Amino acid sequence: MLATLSLSACGHKDHWQTVTDDTGGYTASFPGNVITDTQSIDVNGSNLPLSTRTASAVSGVTFAVGTVALPNEQPALQAAAMDALSADLSRNAGHPAPSVPVQMHDVQGNLLTGREWRSEGTIPGTGQHRAVIARFVSKGSIVYEAVMVGEKVPSTDAIQKFFDNFKPH
């Protein structure tokens, strides 16, 4: 199945663009050019596709939104998928961190409750510094991951713009 992707400029100064992904069911703004990738993630013993749109443009920070389409809307499965995404980030960041509840809006303005996860530090054995800020939320049978990863924490403006413009459908 092909995703419908539409892009529009969000400002000439900072080159952010709005992406609407009808298959993944979200709208988000990204700095720079956007690429698409599909991997898989283990959720309760099942390998499910993780579709990701990624852009990297602001001071070496990568911005991405990933979606996992679940076979049903069961809250336990949604929570397991968010746990799997958090665990995957924790392995890549090198530091486990607890998530905290966060509220965000979908494209219709409905309030959704999700999780925010932050980690910053040196990845053991590599000497590389890594900062990760992610939000996870589910709506229906889709679990969403909006994440920023880089050697340093992005600016407050970039964090706010990215999270404020991420809207599940």
C-alpha cells in the first residue's frame, strides 16, 4: 500500500515542511528533506512493521515519526507497543529512562494521553553523547512515536515546533 504524502513549506527561514501521511494517519512538521523507511519491531512476540518518516536538518538532530499498525485496539497491546518502542530507544540511547504522562492533540483537536521519554548521556562503550526526546501515543489501532535524536538536546523552539505540529488523525 502506498502512503499519500503531501508537503508544504512552513516558512522560508527555517525550512520546516508539513507532511501528511494518510496511511500512517498523522500530520507532522519536519526540518529538511524527509525520507521513509520500514523496519519491524517485536510486540508481545509478534514482528510488526514500524513505518518511519525521518528528517535531519537542525544542528545534527534527527527528527522522526514512526507508526506501528496493531491488529486490534486493545489497550494492553497499545501499551506493549509503546513499551517496545521505548525499550528500543533505550538500547540505542544507552540509558534507560522512565516515561512520564503527556497530553497532546489529534488533528481534530481531541486530547490524547501518551508518554514522553527523555534520555541524555554518553553511550556506554562508544564515548558518543546522545540526547533523545520521544513521545508515544496511540489512537485506534495505531501507535505513534515522535522522536528527536542527536548529540545534543535540540533547541526549545525546535522541540516545541516538532511536538506541537505532530497530530495523529
